[in-house]
Amino acid sequence: MSKEEFIAKLQMVYVGDRNAFNELVQVYDNLLQKNSKAIEKLYCWGEALNPDFQKEMLFILKEEELGNEK
């Protein structure tokens, strides 16, 4: 979903479109699942990856995950 599509969906939610709300929740849930899977993969591949790259990616993903929980 592009930024413009997201904004349009938010506007639809604002006027009471329940389907738009459900779609945004679904997109959010899918993003959280993808982040969790990416974190799991990084832990699994940890020894094969450059340690600096691994740490940087884990930091970015964890930061995103924490930001989503606020």
C-alpha cells in the first residue's frame, strides 16, 4: 500500500467506512508478522551473516517492532 493509498484509507475510516478500517488493521497485522519472521530468520542465519550487519538489521527490526507497540 502506497502512502497515498494509506492516507485515502485513513480518510475513509474517518468518515466511518468499516471496511477501510478492517483493511488497515489487516495490513498492520501482516507487517508485524513479516517483521517477526525476518527477526527469526536473522537469528537462524546469525552465524552465517556478518556480525555487524546482523546487529544493524536486528536493531532496525526491533526498533520498528517497539515503535509499532506504542
